[in-house]
Amino acid sequence: MSCKSTPSSLCYILTPSTVLPVATAGYLPYWLLLTSVAGTYNAIQNYFVIWQSKEVYAGKADEMTFLAGRIFGAWTMLASLIRGLASYNIHEPGIYSLAIGTYALATFHFTTELLIFKSVKPNRASIGPLVVGWTGLIWTLTQREHYTQ
């Protein structure tokens, strides 16, 4: 049984054209969705295990407690929800600005933890948040007019 032969709302819902954001004007909506999904995974993971976060904050791993993990998880989930919303509403200026804010906050946090507080050490775990933060911030700032006009 295929979606073409059987009209079904389930078949409709699960097609790529209905699940993925519309990206006729560029690839930024896909980036927002990708970072939203990755952030959701990270947020959930932080509620149960903290070894990955201890690796990110290797400079002061003893300060990464289960409480800190849950706080970080909640903060990351909020950012993920905003990015997911922005991926499907890329032309809404207010939502777009909130998405910029999520990348600005993440970039500020990880960069200051690396350069000032020395809790982030450059390693395989910390490079991801730094690259995602900076890439997302630069991309959203430089494309604001393109998507919100």
C-alpha cells in the first residue's frame, strides 16, 4: 500500500514536502531545523547523563553537576523550540529575531567560557557548539533582510 493509492492523512503528514520547512528562498530554514533537532537531542540527554557536557566543559568538569545539566537542558530546549519555530516561519521578523538571539546567546556563552572563564577546552565535544553558534549567528544576521522582506 502506498500513499499514492490510498489517501491517508498519515501519508500526507509524512511526505518530505509537509515535514520539512519551505526553503524556496534558501537553505537557512533547513539549518534552523537541523540545529533544532540536534539541540533537542542534547537537551534530553542533559536530563539523564552529563558526561558529554563534562567533555564540553573539560576545563572545569567538576562544576558540571546534574543540576547544571538539567538547567543547561532546559535552556537548550528553549533555544531548540525557537529555532524549530523559525524554520517554519522564516519570513516572520519577530520569530527571526528570536532565532538570532538563540545563536547570539549560545555564541556568547561558549566563547566566554572558552576565552574568559576557561571552562571550555578546545576538543571534539566543544567544537560543535562553537561552530553551530558562530555559523548560525553569522548566517542569520547576514540574511535577515533576504528572509524578512
